[in-house]
Amino acid sequence: MSKATVELTDTSFETSVEKGQGLVLVDFWAEWCGPCRQIAPIVDQIATENEGKLTVGKVDVDANQMVAQKYGVMSIPTLMLFKNGKLVERMVGAMPKARLMQKISPHLS
């Protein structure tokens, strides 16, 4: 996890994401997940490059099953984009940075 990302938990999710303001990208992942490890550097890079415009949080689904269950996370990595507490995009699976940014960019204004 880079300095630009925030660790989210079952207890901090509501305050940080659902009641938060602005744009929050949430990465649902697990230590044992190969595709999660593959996409992690890309997510960190997006966090660093968009600091101030986008908050990036990571949820370890093994340690935080309540929030993963609440949002129906069935496979990981799952990335969700929240704007002012509302879910606006859902992306499942590892994908290239360009494809992720295609989904995120329209919301960065």
C-alpha cells in the first residue's frame, strides 16, 4: 500500500466512503489473490497521480467481510468508485491502467 492510499475497514468504511465527500476509489483485495497483486501497483500509481482529486482506499476482504458482503463483492479484485458517498462505477478483475482511467476520468471534474 502506498502513502497515497488509505486502509479501509468495516468500521471506517461508512465514515470514509459512504458519508464522505468527493471521489473515492475503493479496491477490494486479499493477500492471496494473484490478480489483486497484479493490479495493486496500478491502483497505487492512480492514487499518487490523482492526489487531491481522488482518495484511494483498500479493503482487505478477509479482514473486513461485512463491507465486502454489503456491496456484493463476489470476486476480487473489485474496484468501486464512489462520488459523495454514492456508488457510480464498479469494475471487476485486473485491467490495464488506461481502462481503469477510462472509467474514473469522467468523474474527476
